[in-house]
Amino acid sequence: MLHESWKVSVIAMNGMVFDLPSPHGRMLATYLSGIPEAERDLISNRVKSGLAAAKAHGRKLGRKRGERPKSDRFAPKVMALVMEGRSHRWIARDLAISKNTVAEIARRD
């Protein structure tokens, strides 16, 4: 939204001045504000069509399953502390990892 109290003008590279409170200035501002919105829509469409093409070619989308370097590295320590009866919150604080990582390790092992 334009604030006419700001007394803002747009000066083009060739020296033309567009006073934003005037009808021509408001038209220019409306036009210029529509360009980024159109670009966002174009980018969104490109991403969606790229994902659809990848899926059509049989590519797996999303997070890959497999190794979990951080949780695999902490798994022996976490399991030893779980066997001692420590709480997930205490283990997470002691090892400087998240409580969810501790819970996932405990659930997995």
C-alpha cells in the first residue's frame, strides 16, 4: 500500500520522474508490484513440473533412508545410559543432542 504522506517519487534511469500519488504513479507502482508476484508463480510452476518429471522418470523424492551419522555415532553411549535408567532429557543434555534424537535411538535399538 502506498503512503502518500511519504512524498515518494520514482526516477527512471532515463530521467523520467513518476510521482506516486498521481494516477500515473499509482499505475506504475501497481504494475511494478505485479512483476515479483508473477515471477513467484513462474518459479512455483517450474518446481512443480520438475518434481513431476522426476517422479515420472522413477526417481525417489524426499529424504533418503540410510545412515544416520550423528545418531549412529552416539548410539552406544545413549543405549548405555538408557540401560542405567537415565531419562531421555538428561541424556540429551549430557551428550548435547536433542531429546528426539535420544528417543529415536532408544526406539530403534
